[in-house]
Amino acid sequence: MQDRITEKVVVITGASSGIGAATARHLAAAGAKVVLGARRAEALEAQVAAIAAAGGVASHRVTDVTVREDVEALVAAAVEAHGQVDVMVNNAGVALLSRIDQLRVEEWDRMIDVNLRGPLHGIAAALPHFQAQGSGHVLNVVSTSGLRIVPLQGIYAATKNAVRTWSEALRQEVGGSIRVTMISPGYVRTELADNMSPELAAAAREQMDAIGIEPDAVARAIAFAIDQPPHVDVGSVVIRPTAQS
């Protein structure tokens, strides 16, 4: 399985914890060269140190995905260090859940900036390199929230579904040499609840503790998509707890 992952240069956003960190560790163990981006420098340093201690190749750059120049610099650092970039994992995300009639416009803006503009910045940074080298793989981490719409998640789900929409358009526009994959996780034990209001965070953590799967499960799904032969594009993967409704 690992032969098509070995030596690939993989850029991962939101890589300081959760799905991003698990993906970095898993791919590095499979032989990929991973370049990690996130806002928390100390957490990134810890992830890179852990990967290096296990014999992997990893580097990092502090990155705010809402700032296009930051994402461009992250991808440029990967190219400078390794001569190319093969995979762009747009993973950074934030969930600020509320009723729409509560009009938490600042929170809406934050989710639009991170969940929608962030992956677009990843595309803008990585796609020119993919096109120049004639190959590449975009993996956008979306959510099952965009597949089953429920109260409190309307704006969050909308940002994820927007990414789903342009991912499919991108697949058709660049198909042939560049692959596009959407990964839709359900309840995963991550820090996603940390930015929610206290009452919603408590409920979310309770649900995660009760049925949530480990981030490694999503990392394996991402690795599966990357590991396919170049002519095989895994378009969409839904991965959730068996007990999730």
C-alpha cells in the first residue's frame, strides 16, 4: 500500500492537532515528506518532533489559512525544501454552531474565512505547481454536516457544502492529471468543540466521547485516497462512527 505514498510531498493545513496531526503522522510513517501548517507554533513543533523521532520527514510553518500569503508561503516552503508538492490537504476548519436567528454574524464570517476561503487559498497556492509538473492531488476535508442538515449547523454546513461544490467543479476542470478528493468525517474526537459556546461544546464533547472515532481513522481514509494509482481518483469518502445517525 505504501509504495505510492513513499516520497510524496504532502502539505497539510490545520496540522497541529486532530485529523491534521493524525494524517501527518500516518503519512510520514508511510514514507511521505509532510509539511505542516497551523497557527500554533508550539503544537506544530511538537508534531514535527514526534514524527522525526519516529524516523519520518517533517517540517512546519506557522500558517493562518485565512491569509492567502501565509498559505502561499507554506506551499512555497514545501517546494523549496523538497523540489515539488504532490498533495494539498485542506484540513483546517472551525465549527461555531448557533441558530441562524441568533445572528452571530461575526461567527459566520469566521467560518466562511476558515472553512471556505482557507481551502480556496490552498488551491490558489498549490494548483499552479500541480499544473506545471503535470500531477497533483487536492484533498478537501469537508463534513457529514453538509450531507445531513440539522438545526444549529446551518452556516457551518453551508461552508462545507460550498467546498463540496467547487471541489466537484475543480475535478472536472483539471481531470486527467490532477486528482480531487472530498473527505467527509462524522463525529471524530478532536478539538473542534473548543471554539463552540460552552453549552454546545459540552453536548458536542459528550457525543464525541460516546460514539466518536479517533482521528487516525480519517487519516487512513486520506492515505487510501492518496495511495491509489494515478489514473484512479477517489472522489468522495464518508467516514463516520457506526453508531452515528
